[in-house]
Amino acid sequence: MMMNIDTALKEAMSITGAVGVALVDYESGMSLGTSGGGEWLDLEVAAAGNTEVVRAKLRVMSSLALNDSIEDILITLHRQYHLIRLINTSRNSLFLYLVLDRERANLALARHYLKRIEADLQV
């Protein structure tokens, strides 16, 4: 089942422990859509900041001549998981950015659901 951006964001927010999600273009640093977040989690700022994380990792892979692609990047905080899932498409430079409450989230399950959302996302 193909899903649009809004549906994909709603699906991501239904993952247990989800606090906020954004779909981000890492060439421009612009967010194509967000859901959740709040006063302590500005998803627009986070989207722009994580663009740098993705670009840096892509540069490192390029300089190491790793013939591979990034599936996801995990940043573990004391109280949260920040999961960056690159969207596998040739014409877009997009990633899903998901913030999870570490006490409530199941990381393996969250990664599984994000992978499924990524597969069904139509941009």
C-alpha cells in the first residue's frame, strides 16, 4: 500500500514511544513534513541539524570508498533514541527522523516499522 507524506508521518507517530517525526531533504535541510515534537523538541531545528549528520556520514563513506548505502543512523541519548532512516530512492535525498522515548520504545520494532513506512512512502 503506497502512502503519502501525511500518512507516513501519522504511521511513524503510532510507533510505541514516538515523540516526534520529520521527513527531511538532506540536500536543502528543509523539512517536508513534521508531526509531534513540542516545546522541548523543535523538529525544524532538529531536521536541519540532522542534515549535517547525514551529510557527514555520506562524506566519510565516500572518502573510505565504501561501496554501500546507509540504512539508518542511531543516536542514543540517556532518555531518547534519535533514529534517522534514509529513504531509498534515486531521485530524492530524503530521510525520516524519528525521536523515541527510550523508556517506552522498542528499538528493534521501531526500526522495523520505519523500514516498512520507508518502503511504502510515495513522495
